[in-house]
Amino acid sequence: NKRYNIAVLPGDGVGNEVIPVAVDALRLAGSLEGLDLRFEELPIGGVALDLVGVPLPEETLTKAKNSDAVLLGAVGWPKWDNNPKHLKPITALLQLRAGLEVFSNLRPITVFPQLVDSTFLRKDTAEGVDLMIIRELTGGIYNAHPRGFTTNEQGDEVGFCTESYSATEVDRIARVAFDIAKQRRSKLCSVDKATVLEGSMLWRKRVTSMALEYPEVEVSHLLIDTAAMDLVRHPRQFDTILTGVMFGDILSDLAAMIPGSVGLLPSAALGDSGPGIFEPVHGSAPKHYGKDTVNPLAAVLSAAMLFRYGLKEESAARRIEIAVSDVLDRGFRTRDIHTPGTALVGCKRMGEEILRSLDARVSTS
Ligand code: IPM
Ligand code: MN
């Protein structure tokens, strides 16, 4: 049996509700494929602040680095909002991404046929959407140098954060995007603000020249404002979207409204080597925590991405995706995607139904 070590970092809030569901799905789908998965739970975020006084303990980072894949929940809690930056829960996430050098963030957005009624757009606009946002993750404005606070000549307080992208940073994320586009519908749309930002000007130049290496990929460039409009006007035109860390953050939440809930969106953060980080796009959701109402599907679909991109176990990934589809066929819906005529269930129950679907497949496949 192939053995894998998975670092499990539930973090804060609803991370503690959705991650156990994802772990159960990993374990069962893995065992059906003859994989031996070992899980080790580690603290991150507010939980770690309470425990050891820092958001990303040394041990968590070391063990994450030595694992085969990292499954992450969410970080952040109102209690810590006024902490200095280095003691904020979300700093842990940025440090973990930097520490594991996961520069590419894959955020697929698909409208399941069973869920077309959950969209915030018109049904005929959302139908059939299947796109992948490739977001640069360890550079750009999030990781700016210089940055900080100062006082200008007028004595006015100033906060600043300078965006830069190097050719090397653009090339490595663009390479990932071209390779993924090639395996999809061979359409790549690069999103920037090249009319204003220097980083974007370089970005567009590098993507344009890399396109020469991929004659089979149809490449387009959109400005971020136009891209935002087109994403809700006609999302089906998009296949693979390549963009920077900040535009990608905004576009992925915007795109969540196409299927209708951020509770459906999984993500993978990958580097050149070493373990990837697999996490739902949603946050710790303080408003919803403790009520057993949140949607575990974003976490479960992140578990599928963990198999696919992290462990290269495609059949285990497919098992999970088929189980999710089966649960939706059987009519189960959490509150965020509930529509008339379907069965409203909580997070735990949704998890049980996923296991049931996974199990059922043993006899049918
Ligand atoms: C996300 C989150 C993070 C980001 C925050 C928590 C730092 O919003 O993963 O989309 O902006 O990358
Ligand atoms: Mn975000």
C-alpha cells in the first residue's frame, strides 16, 4: 500500500466543521484505492495564538514542509482583529504559503448541472460554466517591497505597499497556466491592468512572448475591470484565467456567485516541488460557526484536488468528485445552496451522505 502523510490544519471557525468531513472523505476514498493515509493535526491561526502565542508555530511549518500534502481549513477570528500584523491569524496563511513556496493558486469554478438554480446570475448565464482561475500567490502586491507606514513632507500619515512582478515570477506562473489551459479547452485569458501598472505591463509582455511557445492555446488579454464585467455577463466564454495575487483574490470571490456560493469553491496552492496546500476558498465564517449549517463541499472538493494535484492519485480524486455529484443527485443541500424541492441538511449530515455515496461506488464500479 502506498503511504502518504497529510498535515491537517483546520485553523479557526468553520475550518473545524468542514475539515473533519474532508478528512473522512480522503480516508475512505483513499482506502478504496488501497492508499494508506496518515493524518497529523497541527495548529494554525487563532488556535495557535491561543496555544503558543504565534499564528504559525515553527513545528507546524516544519511538519507541513515534511508532509506529502497540507489540508487547510481557514484562519481568522474577530478576537484577533486588533492584533499587530505579525500576530494576526491570516499572517500564518501568508507565511505558510511563502514557506512552502506555493506560487500557483488553482481555483476551479464549475456550475454543477444539479445546482444551476443556486446561481446569483440568470440561469442561462450560469449554465455549463467550467473555468479555472490561476492566481499568482507568493509575489505581487501581497508580498510587496517596499511596504510600511511613514509620514510625508506635509506631515501626513502614509501607508504604502509597492506592487512588483519580476519576469521570473511572471514566467513561472504563466507556464503553469499555459500547461493547464492546454489540458482544458486551450483558451487562456490573462487579466491585468497594463494601462496603469508597471507590474502589469511586464506581465502582459511576458505572457505575450510565452504564447509563441503554445501555438495551440488561444490567448487573450483583458483589463481587470473589463474581466470583472465579462465574468458576470458571459462567464462561459472563459476557460483558463491567469492573473496576479490581488486581482485573483477579487475575481475568485466574484466568480463564486456564478455557482452561487463560496461554500462550493475548492483551491490548490502548488510550488515546483514539495507539498501543496489544499483549502476551501471561503474563510472562517464567525457568523456561521458552531451551527452545523455550513457547506463542506468546498473542503471536500479541495480533498479531491489534494489527490489530483498533490498526490497524483487521479482515481481517488475522481471517486470524491463522483460522490459529490451523487449526493447532489440525491437532493441533499446545505443552507447556502438550498432551493425548493431539495433536502436541507447540515454540515455533518452532508458529510455522512458523501461517505455513503463513496461506499456505494464500491459495488457499482
Ligand atoms: C483567500 C483569502 C486570503 C487571500 C487572505 C485570508 C489572506 O482571502 O485565500 O482568498 O487573500 O489570499
Ligand atoms: Mn479571498
